[in-house]
Amino acid sequence: MVEPVDRGSDHVQSLARGLSVIKAFSATSPELTLSEVARATDLTRAAARRFLLTLVDLGYVRTDGRLFALSPRVLELGYAYLSSLSLPEVAEPHLERLVAEVHESASVAVLDGEDVVYVARVATGRIMRVTINIGTRFPAHCTSMGRVLLAWLPPDDLDAYLGHVELRRLAPKTITSPTALRAELDRIRSQGWAMVDQELEEGLRSIAVPVRERSGRVTAAINISSHASRTTAESARRDLLPPLLATAARVEADLHATGARSGVLSHR
């Protein structure tokens, strides 16, 4: 667990606010007006405008005069971290082998705050409205990899997460009750894997398993995602879970053998 940062004299509020402006944009809100950014960040319109125009000048945000959106240059902010991880390098050949076997897309993600962040992916075709790339984020509570990572959080950290998270409904089946989510996480921890059935997006079914470092701590997750029209919950358990578990075991073995970093992010 990462120690909390002392936010005394070393805390630069303007930097924190600027980062909050960048984080206001998401896959579901790729373009925002000035007023929407101000509401999302709890800034005044004047302050939000200053930050947005500064980001435009720096090349991280583009605008047509009314709408603002992140530019591709923002990827530079995460590239240095993601490119330094050894987990994606270790996992990718195993994902390729898995995808060739099951003919479905597979990914690896780590936990960052309330989201999962994709660090490796091999796709067979687009099965979601949103294109998934390295660095894509989704709310942890309604994703199979997110639930795996939440299920193995230390109890105090899970309590803190459930105490403040907003369990947004992204599809009709999304679990939005903290009590129901806790029960599901208990079940996942007991059985050793997670399945999310059309809770992130209608028609999307995914199954995920943990990746453990040498100490046994769960630091990442691997999933297989498929369209519900061609994969039932039962066939996912029967046909996809065994090769997924085998893949996770091979990734773990390589990580342990090389002493490679798993690249876990802070969940705070």
C-alpha cells in the first residue's frame, strides 16, 4: 500500500487542479464544454478556462472554440510509466497464445484508484462501442478485472473503497449497491475468478483471473472478453476459464523467474 503524501507546504494546488481538468475527460465524455469542465472539477468557470487554455497552449488539449478534448499528446504523460513496466512485455506473448487458442480478445490491467488501467491487450476484433487501447480506463466495480483486483485488496482498503466510491450504472445489469458488490467480491475471492455479464456494456461478457507476485499479493488481472451472443456464461466457465487460468500461471512463472515488476498502481 502506498503511503499517503503529506499535503502541507509541498502540495501544489494549481498542479492538482490542472490534473483534475485532464481527468475530467473520459471515454464516455471525450468532448466537454467549459461549463462541463468547471462542474466536473468543482472549479469556477474562470479558473477552468485558465487551465484549459494553458493545456491548449501546451498541446495537451484541443478546442474548436466551444468544445474541448484531449489531444494525442496527453499520452506522453503516461507513456514513460507504462513503457517502463515489465508486466506488459512478459504478458504479451502469453496473451497472443491465449487469443490464438480461444479466438477472443484478452487483456491485462492493474488497479489505479477506482479504475482499472489496461497495460496489455491482444484483440481479435472490436466488441465494444469504445475502442480499448493501452492506458484505457474503466470503473473497477463493473469490470471483471476490476472485481478481481478489488476482491484481493486488503480489508481496510476495500472498506475505504466501498465507503467513498460512486457505483455508477453503465448498463441495466450493473451492480450499484455496495452491499451487493461486497457479496460478489467475497464470492470471487472464494472461487478464484470473476465473471461480469453485461454490466459494463450490454452484450459484453468477460471473465478474469488474478496475477500474483512472488509474495502471493494480487497485483494485476487477465481477462477474456466476448460478445454475449456467441459465448454463454456456462461456455465461458467451461471453455475460457481453463486456458485463462493456465495463461495467468505462465505469466506469473515468467514474472517470478525474471524478477520482473508487475507494475501495480496505487489504489488510493
